Amino acid sequence: MNIFHQRFSTGQVCHAANLPNATLQSWLKRNLVVGHRQIEGGGSPGVHRQFSFFNVMELSIAKALTDMGLSASVALKAGQKFAHAASGPIGRQPGRIPSVPFDSRKGWLTLLCVAGERVTEYRMTKPENGLDAEVSARVGHPGGIMVLELSRVFERAVRVLGYDHMDVLAEAYD
């Protein structure tokens, strides 16, 4: 089954994102989740919410960033950028599909860099001598910056939902 057309329950989303239900409900009530208009159901007794995979990734990234110390509003904006928008091609290389990291089958690592309100994603080859030196050289930001390896967040969320991340990458890029 194609993960991009599936709907997921609140429980599945919370488990995949490692997010307490109370936090999710707070974010929804505060309209911080960009896909909240795409979420089916909810709002009435007995009508359960159904989330898209794009919501799962938005929330998974936001949870990882709040765990690193970012505010919920900044973390969700960063998650939204990755989950609901694609990036254009880089040179002759293809762009990125919404909610999916650059194709790691080709050796790419996808990083999300957050500095204040600025959010930038980077595609880079997997470094042989460690990630820290490579990120520092490429980002070169004088102030504080948070870097999240999106490939790991993606792999965890997909696995918890019962899919193989390599199969999802193939669905997205082949």
C-alpha cells in the first residue's frame, strides 16, 4: 500500500512521532499544525481524526526539534517546510519530494538547519569522517544553529507505521 494515500489514527501518529496525545491536541487547538484542515474527522464525539503521512512527518520533525529545545511554533514551522513542500532540483540532481528526505539510496543525507526563524534544508553526501565537521563547513552560520538529520526521523516514523523506508523511497523517487 502507498503510504502517501493512507490515513493514520491519532494513536498511530502519536506513536510514530513519539508525541504525547496531550501535546498533539494542544498543537491542534492552537492551529499550529499546518495540515489541520486536511485532517479528516475530529471535533465531534465518536468522529476520530485521520491524519496523512505528511502530517506524521510534520509532527515527527516538530517533536524532534522541541526535544532539542525549540519552541513549538518554530519547530512546527520547520516541520511544515519539510513535510508539505518540495525542494527544487539542485544542479542536474532531482529535487526532494514533500515529507521524504533526499534519496538516501544514492548516498544523500538530508539535514534540516534551524537558526532562529530561518529554516534551511541541505542535501549532502554521507561524510566519511563524521557529520560534525561537514555540517560546520557547509552551514557556516555565525550564530547558534540546530541541525536535525531528517533521514533518521523519516526512517523511524515510517518503521513505526509498519512500512520499510527503502520501499517508501522507491515509491517516491522511482
